Amino acid sequence: MTPELLPIEQYDAQLADKISRLKAMMAPFAAPEPEVFRSPVSHYRMRAEFRIWHDGDDLYHIMFDQQTKSRIRVDSFPAASELINQLMPIMLDGVRNIPALRHKLFQIDYLTTVSGQAIVSLLYHRKLDDEWQQHAEALRDSLRHAGFNIHLIGRATKTKISLDQDYVDESLVVAGKAMIYRQIENSFTQPNAAVNIHMLEWALDVTQNARGDLLELYCGNGNFSLALARNFNRVLATEIAKPSVAAAQYNIDANQIDNVEIIRMAAEEFTQAMKGEREFNRLKGIDLKSYQCETIFVDPPRSGLDQETLTMVQAYPRILYISCNPVTLCENLETLGKTHHIERLALFDQFPYTHHMESGVLLTRRDI
């Protein structure tokens, strides 16, 4: 059995329902009409995770129905990139008859790029040894001989074996400019490359007349920071995850951007630093007072902004807020709406064929 995408008519109906829901949720805040950015109807997911089901001598990818919890065999996955679909049967063929690769394999994760690179991670409920690595290297070499630009990783409890590297380098054209983004295996990346480009270009558009510097919280690998750098004098960005900070630093160099500074700290810590409540060694050499940030950009987790950060954000004339959860966005807007009004609203269909909505708002302080 293979999960299939819905017909285009049903995609249109689902998108229309999302637009209606978002408009209803934003009505109390006097939001303008949403700008809507569609997803491709197939092959839009650049990463996917599948459990592996062992059935006698056979094994195959599976997913679980979220409502019934029933097991669904997945031989192809139209939502995933074409490269993932090409790799899925090849990976199973590669491990099926090799006990060292098959034994207690319980999951395979795929990360791909529009530039044709891939990382495949094999997850096990057992210790990985030299025999596993020998056979994994042979599998990798055969895949490369077949023309795939691929890297393999083995994972087990407290173990990670990267045969070559644990990253891929994505290449996206954003508003006419080619951008390079290093993406680390098992770190957050935007799953829908086409919609990610829409988000970046929308963020560029709404900040095209911005003044001064930009402060960004939760910057990840610099996805937004680097694209937005062309609209600001300087960008100061924070991120807590070490792999993402390392990727962001690489991306700064790869894109030859000289006006972005990345700080490794949580948004809550940065709030404390800005208020003078704590001093951090990580801020040595960085003159926070020299930044004239009139715009703040936030792309928080599903839980939204914590209360201290929310209060800090209100001090900025312009707030650019990308949200993966409209419920917590609305909760935050109850506070932000007291000082700011919504100037622009967008719906990004990052997750088609689901109820999930990604949205963006540009808020401008009421006294300017």
C-alpha cells in the first residue's frame, strides 16, 4: 500500500479552508487580507523519516496513521522529493540481504536538497561495529557509482558514525541571488524548499524599506539572516544549537556576507543580556549598544514566544514574526497588538494536505 496525494481539486479546497481559518483567527487583530503562497502539489518535502518493518525475508518502509495508529506500507511517497523516491527502493535493496546492515534496523531518515545532494541515516537498536561500517561503506560506494551524491550515517544509542560528513549544502535562488545553505543531519531545516523560497522572498519584500540593523532570534543555520542581510546595515542573530551555529558561520563565509554576526545563546539569555541582568562570556567583543536595531525577526518554536522575550520584542518599531503555529501566534498577538498593528499577513502552505499552517506577520508600532 502506498499513501497517495489528493487530487489537485482537493488540494485547492484544503488551501481555501486554511485561508478561511487564518482569516477568522486574525480578524480580532484587524489583519489585512493574507498573501497566499502555494506549495507544489508533489515532491515538495526535502526530508522524510520512515520506520522499517521486517516481514520474514522482506522489509519495507512504513508510516503510522495518526488517527487509527494502523501501519501503512510505503513503497513510494509522492510528497517527498524525487530523489528520496529514487533512493527508497535502492536503500532497501542495499540492506535487505546484508545481515550486518539489516539486523535491528528500525528507521531510515532521508535529507535531500534541490541541488541533488542526499544524506541517508540508518537507525539501529543495537551497537554498530566495524563489520557494519565495512558494509555501509560498500553500499555508499555502490550508490555513488550509480550516480548519487550521497552520504551515509549510522545511528544507535549514544553512537553516530558519519562515513564522510554529516551535512549537505543546499543551493537556493532567492530574489535573483543564489544562496548556499549548509544543512546538518538531525538539525532543523525548512522541509519545503519551494515554500521556503517564498518565505524568504516575502520577508525581503516586507523589509525592503527598513532602516538600521536587524536583530533575529532563533536563527538556526541562518536561513533568514543571510537572505535578509541585503536589506539592513548589520544583522545580529542568536541561536542556541551548536551544530546550527556552526552551519550558520559556514554559510556566512560561503555567501561572502560581511554584515551578519551570530551569537550562540538562547533567546531567553539574550533578553537577560539586553536588560543588563546577566553578563555572558559569549558576548565579549560584541558591542550590543552599537547596534541600532529597528526591526526584530522571530521564528519561534511551536510554543511561541515566552513572556520575557515577548516583552522585549515590543520595544522594537517593527516586528517580523514567522509562525508554525497560528494558535500561539494569536496568543502572542494579544500582547503585541497592544503596541503594534499588523501591516502585512501571509499564509505559507509549508505542509500541504495537512491542517498545519505556516504564517507570517509584519507588525509596526502604533506610535510611528
